[in-house]
Amino acid sequence: MIGSENHFWGQGMKIVTTKSAIQPALSLAAKVADAVSVGETIEAMSPEVAVRMRYDGEKDGQFLTPSKKLLDVVSTCGEDIVFEGEDSITIQSGSSKAQLDWLSQDPPLIQKPSGLPYVVPSDVLSDAIKKTTFCCARESAQYVLAGIHINAGGGMLRLESTDTMRLSSYAVEVDTDETMDLVVCQHAIPLMSALTGSVSLGEIDGRLCCMTESMTMIAATIQGKFPDAATVIDHTASQRQTTVDRTELINALQFVSNIVPTETRCVALESDGATLVLSTDSGRTETKCGGSTGETRLNVDYLMQAVKHCPSEVGIALEDGKQAAMIDDGIWLHCISPIFSPNT
């Protein structure tokens, strides 16, 4: 997927483009690597991620230059931009002119993959990433928990994450039964979120490949065994949900977050099917609810983060305080481990 071809490279380079055409791609490239290649496409590559992006313009030649410096200059240019040069790069925009270093090493080349088996709309992929990345492990001896687990099979593509105290799983229907099982690194996640249109995904040579009409991304994967989410998820929990208005629940959680113990951040929740009581040793509040009864003790910050990703009505299975509390909307499922009291 990464190799070398005959690029227009060296003398007589001239690229005519616009700020609106090139700046978004340069912004992404600067997040990937210290150097960016600009030519027929914009390319950047690090040990973790490689990206190739199309942009509009008249292109004759190619240059390699520091990515952040190029982005800073382009950000302050007018709309029309011309790049020219041989040993250095001249950037002309209206009456403004700047020069940048022309790096001597060969530019990266990211070849366009083919035959990627899974096709997902970019808005669905973005929603899946948003609802899983927030509970990736930030500090863990198990590096595999810092990434997103992508698991496919049986016509479903699942994105999963966990920090051992909570787990998120987002399921997407796909038109293939092909299997895939990998953990993608954190560095790839902002680029995956930036994909637009129809996204093709697949695994090639042990890497995750994502492709749209205008962008190709290849990401390194994390070696290791991701925890089996099936051992945590109870798909019957949706039948035992307590339902609460999202805004009212957020308000209640914000109130109790000010009075929970600093060490545990623990809040007790108890539902009688009509009222949900949220309490700590220092106070309590309540809100209307429906559905099932149940009680548990949870980390208030974990619950708040999950609820903010819910639709207007939150359905949460509180269980009996001994099992994980579960939010399940049919596509996205989120589990939070209970905090056990001394008397449990």
C-alpha cells in the first residue's frame, strides 16, 4: 500500500490552487506528520497513519515541505495561491510572497487500495466513533485498550472500546458476511471522523484501510487480544430499562456531581418505575421516569458522558447493583460497571 512511483519531482514545479481547496487537506496532513507532500494529491505519512487526499487545482510537479509551516502560511493567504520552485518553494497569493524549504528526501506515496469489503456512510461511521472513543483507556498497561476494536462478521460491523470500567459497542449493518478483527490506533481516529461520503473499509496487510472518493487512509493496528464484549453485554437488558428524559437526567447528574465523594465519584440511583432518585451521602435529587424498577451505584462522570450521547429519551437498565448498568438504543450499547458498597 505504500511504495514509490515516478512522480513529477524536482525542476519546474508549479501548482495553482485555492485556499478553500487545499487548506482542509493540509490541516489533516499536519496532524499526521511533520512533512507533507503536495502534488497531484496531498500525502502525509507517520509510523501510525498514512493519508492521501485529492484537491482541486492545476498541478505540474510535486514538493515536500514541513507540514505545520505550510499550513500556517496558507492559512494567512488570500483565496488564490500559486506554488512554484526548484530548490525552494515560493508561495504567491496576491501581493504576498513567502518561501519555504524544499525537503530533499523522497515523498511518501500512498497507493489507492481496491476490493475493500465494507461500505458505511460517513455520518454513521462518525457517530460510531463519537460513541465509542470517549471510553477508550487513557492510561493502561494493556495498550490494546487505547484503540478502537473493529469486529465484523455475519453482516454486521461493530466498533467497540473499553477502559475496563465501561464498554461501548456500536453495530452497523453491512452487505457482506466477511470477517475482520483488529484494533485501530488512536492516531487514526480524527482522520476516520473526517471522512465524507461513502466510506469503504477493510484490512490489507494487517492494516486498516479506509477510502472515499477524495481520501485514502491507512492506519497501523495494535497487536493484542481485545476483551470479548459478549461476556459483558446482556441483550435482554433493554427489556428492563428505566426511561428518563435526557435533559432532566443531565440536570440531575450535574446537581449530584457537585456533592459526590471526590475519591469514588459515586452516585446511587434507584427507580420505582415512576421516580428516579439520585443520591449521595451529602444530598439527593429526583426526576420523573418510566419503565422498570432497579437500583445501582455508578461513577457520576461515566454516566454523564454516556447520557450526553443519548437521544432525547434515555433508556438505562439499572439492574440490581451487582451487574453492569446498560444503555441500549438498538444500535449503540453502553455498559458501566457498578461501584460496590461495603454492604454489597
